[in-house]
Amino acid sequence: MNLSTMFDFVVERHPNRLALVEGQKRYTYNHLNNEITKVAASLQRMGIKQQDRVIIVLKNRLENVVIYWAIQKLGAVYTPINHRLSAKEVEYCVNDAEARAVVYEVSSQDAVLNASLEGNPILIGLGGAEGADIYYEELVDRSPGSFKKPMIYDEDIALMLYTSGTTGLPKGVPRSHKNEYSAAIAHIIQNQYTDGESTLGTMPLYHTMGMRSLLAVAFLNGKYVVLPDFDAKEALELLSEEEITSLYLVPTLYHDILSHDDFESYPLDKLEKIGYAGASMTTALTERCMKLLKPKVFVNHYGSTEIYTFTICPYVEKKPGCAGKPGLHQCVRLVKPDAGGNSLPHHKIGKGEIGEIIINLNSDEAFKGYWNKPEATQKAIREGWYFTGDLGVIDDDGDLYVVGRVDDMIISGGENIHPLEVEDVLSKHPKVSEVAVVGEEDDRWGQIVAAFIVPSDPTITVQELDEYCKSDPSISNFKRPRNYVFLKQIPKSPVGKILRRKIRDGEFELYFNKNQIVG
């Protein structure tokens, strides 16, 4: 089953159902398919053929969705990258992918036009973007109308996502039709989605979460409501007006929605299913989601670009922060971490011990290796297992908890401290909006715990936070932060992951100068 055939089936099943909404534009499946076919025919006439990589530098928008499905019809490779990337970053990805074409808009125009692109890729512009060889409107208006559909196999590459590159150059992750189809089916099952589901299309399509939402809703003949630039008030308006039934977002976006001053003004009674991934959710935010959204389904997904879901926890209200048990297609193991990168699958450890999380690659969702990166592939894949670089522990119920990254572990006086356990305590303080914990170098202890706090109340003090940690029985004394820094915001990736590297490098703006070391 390839993605193009699946979409054909979807259109045949319910051609008149509403498929996509953006502003005043409302496309049925039949209308959407007609525009997809026109764009596919134009791309084929321009020379885009099977397995050609087409780089997409767009926000979530109707045209992006159309181009995605048009590329699938041609058997080419949809290769989206962050529209906020610099010219050098765009240049690297386009050249690394050996792209045949690049699609961009006004917001990404400067980065694309200032990049030195090899192979003379075709430049396709949207709207008022300058410098294009051809524009999206021309692909639709001047289309030959039909195209020659190639034979597409399930092992053919359908998508290539680039990892965020927080620890080095981005890595291309090729994903086959089988990978994407299987991940979408698993997503439907794991979120308990049903026929006609609707969702908010705001998680970017250059991220696996965005792709999961797009495909899962399409497979169910559901409604995908586009929100190109996330804004909490606009999100609330769409959730209410479009009677959206499901959400799949990073915790940061739930935080922003629930914290909006007008939250109570919007009826969200149709929203019954929520899921999150991409970052950990604090106990405090989990409790707020339950109290304010009252979901019938609430699922934590833990996974990666390379494989999608590792584990799911559909009972986060009972076990906040829990990553749960292996997903539909998955097998998960903990092994003894080895700083030299020599850990092997047979170094298995048991319940209650912290180990590196590894994932069995005998899964229809799993990639086969990185694009043009044999060394990175060799490091990540060993004896049929994918080494995540994450640390976890399995409790007595057999549930996984992710406690941090191998390289984020704080070692203070010989004791291992994981940032998430300290963050979870501090996040419950009523004057704390957000928190990130990192290790700081210290002559005596090797490292000390440092807490970077975004206050929700300007009267917050270091002393009250320290007393709060002392009074919490879940945090040992040696894990208490010895340094507090108050920030205007926590540095994050575009999808909400805390960028501890930026914090360690001092790339932040102070809230006010109250940081000090405590005893």
C-alpha cells in the first residue's frame, strides 16, 4: 500500500466531505484531489520524476498539503525543512539532498535566494515570493491536466525529514511509503481516532508530528484545519468554530492555549482526544489539561523522526510523565549506557535501573539509515537496534519513564541527577511558569544543579524556591538546585524542545537579576 493509492481510496470513499480548511478556503476531498492532480501533472511536465527530492521551505498552508500529495502521486520524495532556516542551513539541506526542485514563500525567500544551490534546482514560488522559475498558481492554472502515474512500491522513499541538528549538522531521515503508512495506521489506533476525525494542522509538516496529523486525518476522511502561524487565541477560535475533535501538539502549545486569558470564553466540548510528543509534559501541565479540557483520550507519545512512536501512555492522568509501553509496532529495551558508544543490545538491564533506551528495527515504521551519513548510521544502529541516546527507567508495572539524554545527565559529587526529575518538582510551584535544569561546572562537586526559571509572578525569590525543594520528599537534598537564574523565556526548538545547549552557552535573556547561588 503506497500513500498515493491510499489517498485515491480516500477520495473515492467520501469525495464530498470537507478535507481542508484555511481561512475562507474550504476544500472537499474531490476539490483537493483535482488541484493535487493539476500540480502533479505540472511537476511531471517540468521533469520531476520518481525518487527526485523536492525541498519544501513552507509554513503549514493549503499549498503545502497539495504539493505533498502531488509529490506522492509522482513517486518523488517530499523533503520539507524549517522555513526559518538561514541561507547556509537551506544551502546545506538542498545540496545534501541533491534536490531537483525547491518550493518557497515570502517568509523563506531570502534564505533560498541567498543560498548557493548546486545542480540548478527548479525554484517554485508561492504568492508574492520573488526570484522563482515558476509559481504555484501557474502549476494549477497552466496544468496539462493529466499525468502518467508511475509504479510505486512500498519500500520506495516517500519522505525525507531533516533532524533539527541541535548537536551537529542536520541528518536526512529517508522514510518509505511502508514506514509512513504504518506510522499513520499506528497513530490512528494509538490515539483511538475514528472516521471523520478533525484536527488543528499547526505542528509543522517538516516534523514527524505534523506528518502524523496530516496522514491520520486524511486516511479517516477527516478535516485538517490549517494554522500556519500558531497563536493561542486563533487556535482557540478554530478549535471552537470548526468543532475540532482531536489535537496532537507539543506541551508548549497546550500550555499557551490553556494559559490564554480568554480560554474560558471558547466552548471546546467537541475536543475529546488529545495527545502530545516532542518534549516532556510536567505534572502541573498534565493536571491542567485534565481539568480544563476534560479529554476522553489523553496519550503521551515518545518517539523520534527515525522510527516515530517508541512507546505510548494512554493513562497519563494516572501516571504523569510516564512514557508507557511499546507502541503497536515496537519493541523497547534498556541497556547499560557506555560513554564510548559501545553499548550493545545484549547489555540489557532490569526494572528500576537507569539505562539507554534502544528500539528494535524490525518494525514497519523504522528507517533503514541516514541519508549520506554512514558514520551516523553506524553509531545509531547496532545489531538491529536503534540507539536513541535517551536515558530511561522501567517501573514495577513495566512502564517506561524517560529521564533525560545520555549527554544531559548531571554528575554532582559522583551522584547521577536527571534534569527532568528536578524540573517536575519546580514546575509545580505556583510562581513558576516554565523551568529548565542543566549542570554547571563546579570545582568541588564537578557539576552543580542549576535551575533556569521563567516566573509567572515577579515576586518570586530564590529562597522560596529553595525552601520548596527542601519540603518536597520526592527530591533528595543532593538534587536541589544550587543556582537559580530567572529568564524571560526558555530557549526552545521550533517544536518546543528545550535547547539545553543554548542555556549552557548563555544564549538567553534575563527576566531580572535575581540569580544567586544557594547553600
